[in-house]
Amino acid sequence: MDEGKARPMGPKPHWWGRPRRTTPPDAASPAPEDRGDEGTVPASPYDAPAPRHAPDPYTTPPYGRPGPWAPAPPVQRPVTPAHGTQLPPGMPPAPPFPPPSPYGPPWQYDPWAVSPAGHPGTPPAGKATRRRGRIVVGAVIVALVSGGIGGGVGAFLERDGVVGHHVRLPQAPVDRSGRAPDSVAGIAARALPGVVTIHVRGGSDQGTGTGFVLDKEGRILTNNHVVEPAASGGDISVTFNSGQTAKATVVGRDSGYDLAVIKVSGVTGLTPLALGNSDSVRVGDSVVAIGAPFDLAGTVTTGIISAKERPITAGGQKQDGSDVSYVDALQTDAPINPGNSGGPLMDAQARVIGINSAIRSAGDGSELGGGQGGSIGLGFAIPVNQAKRVAEELINTGRATHPVIGVTLDMTYAGDGARVNSKGADGPAVTPGGPGDKAGIRDQDVIKKVDGAPVHSGQELIVKVRSHRPGDRLSLTVEHAGSERTVELTLGSAAAR
């Protein structure tokens, strides 16, 4: 090259092409001829071919060829000083040139080249898909296992508290053994299947009471005041302890004894309750009351017999007094509340000894099933001996008879005893030909005792008389004008009004 001739700042624009060599050039091939400003002329068929069209000012490349702006960058190789040339002091010698790679020249990015198949850094498509599938399946399995472990730990912590701090309180095992037959639990177990809850609706009145099964024909004994709202065509529904419900009709009822018998049909598997004997009851005996206080069916309470032959009256809403009930009652402290009416009072052998009928509430009078006051430990039950006789009459005839002595009493008398009315006061004082007339009782006589038991009022005399059957014989202590005498009479019978 001529050093005195100025060379251009850079090569002139010219066409680039890729060499097309079928065989590598021979090392002895002549070098290309230098044409100066005209560029280098190809000296062999292995050089780049001629361009397809004349150059343009925009240096547009031939179709399908890369432009001059995207040539492969030249490979930079370290420059080795000439033989014998000394390096500056302190400069380390150049590292030895790396040996050629057995895999060929280093790969370089070519934006125009098609991505080679099977490049060492690109895994085959099938293997990549299988690898991604295995990764996804593994991730799902890890998520499921983690979720299961987390849920189990959460449930454990919710149930047992903080990890490492478990509180377990001692507890007795379930006792499935039976109870003694004479225990409260044993009595309740035997009696509950025979106790029913009664719902009554009639006109504008409705109410709830209790009853118990008398026989397998479906007859049920209860209080008259429980079913009275349905006496004139109302609706009576009976619910058994099992939950079975049936409609019922009235067989017979009596307001003087406050007793009624109803009957259900089409019900099988009935459990009648055994009837005891109220004459055998002693004060202090343990009793169990069963009923539906405030419609709480199957409620069991317990107590004792507080007193016997406690005369009580209830009702009296009618002007003629035909609805007044007279009961020579058993008194108990077993809790009895509205809704208990008509339910059984049981003895220690699970036998019915009374029909729960009345309570005395604080600040209230004695009412058979009436009022909404709660129990204060003063409950009253109709003795079962009296209830049995009345129930039999109601079943057999539809009506009950009342024992009478055939006299009219002065209910306004404030002295001790029951005084017979005066002559001409609302009818005869002594019924002609009646039991009292035959026994020699006269007007203004004061009856002081019945079978030796004191009588303090006219209500008590009626209660004492109604506790017997028609035809029973009574001994009465009578006082007249300051002198006493004893008379004997046989009770007569009168149909209920």
C-alpha cells in the first residue's frame, strides 16, 4: 500500500453478500487485487456475487439478503506483541489463546437466521412439554398435601386448642343401666307412654291440659275444665308421648267433680296407667306429677303428700253455681302449674292416686286449672277413688250421679258447722221423704261432724258427702238449740245438672 496516498475515512458503500463456497479456499490462492478507490475486486469464484441491481442512495440490500447495518460482529481476538517486543514494565503477559472448541466456533446471534433445530440450549419440544407437565402435576400434589395438612392442623387446633396445650376434663362413661322401678326415673319411664297432652279449641276459647289413658279402647280421663271449651262442638286434639296425634270426642263430663272422659279412635299400642287406692295414701308419701305445664309436654315433677281430705271448691262462674266443683283433695308440694290439669299424680309403684286439678297461687284463690300463677307448692288432686267411680259412670251412662242427704244449706252462715236453711227460704229446708227427713234432720239444725270428722262450713259438708257413693251410710253429729245428737242416714242420689 502506498503510504503517501491519502485513503478515504472509511470504505465506500458497497453491496454485501454472503460467501458461497463449496470448498474451502486454498491457502496458496492469490490475494484479491487492490483497486484503490474502487474497492476490492473478487479474485475468485468464491468471493461474493455481483449485486442484483445498481446501488441506490438508500443502500437497499438485495432481496433476501441482510443489509450492511446487520453484519455479524467481527470476532475480536487478543493482539499478541511482535516477537521480541518487550511489554511495558508491570503489565502482565497476555493469557494464552484458548484452544479451539471441539464443538466449533462460538454461537453468535443472527437476527436473520432461522433458529437452528436441536441447538444445545433448546430442549426438544416433546421433552419440554413432558417436563412442564411433571412440574404442574408436582405443584398440584404439593398444594393438595399442604391443604390437607393445613386443614387437619386447623381442625385439631379448633377442637383441642393451642398446640402443646390440651385440656381434657375427666368424665364418667355413659351409664346405660336401668333405674330402680320405684325411683323417680323408673316411675317416669313407666308412666310417660300413658300420659297425653290435650289441646282444645272451641269458639273464642282454647286451652291446653293433660290426661292419661284408661284402657286400650282409647278412653282418656282428664278435668272437665280442660275440655269444656269444646263441649258444644269444638275441636279436641290429643298428642301422645311418642308424638302421635289423634282427634278425640267427649264421652261424658261432670262439672261438680271436674272430671271428663274423652276417647280417641284408630290408635294402637296404647299404654293404660294402673290405678292405685287413694285410701292407702299417707301424709309424707313420695309422689310424682306428670303433665304439660304451659304446654311443655311430658314434664315430670316430684314431691310428697302434704295433706289428705283437704276440702276445696273451684269454678263458680255461673250464677246458679252449677259449675262449682267440690273436691276432698289430696294436697301435694309437687310443682303443678297451668297445663298440668288432668294429669296423673303417681305413687312409688307408678300407680295413679290422684288427678292434678287445682293450685293456689300467691295472691290468688284456689282455682281448678284456672289462672296463670305459678306453683308455690300448694297443689291439689282429686283422689283416684272418687275419680274412678265418676269415670265409670261417665263411660257407662254418659252422666255422673251425686250423693245427697236431702237438705238445703245456708251458705251465708258464719258460725262453725253447716246450718240447714230456715223454712220457706227458696224451697223446703228438708226434702220430704229424703235421706235427711228420714234421719230426723230439721230446719236450723247445724251439722258439726261427718263420721266423726269436724265440719266447719257448708262447702266442707258438701265435699265430705261427695267423697262417698250414693247408698253409703253416714253418721252425722247434729246440734240444735245448744244440744247435740247423732243421726244415721243412707246417702241418696241426684243426677248432675
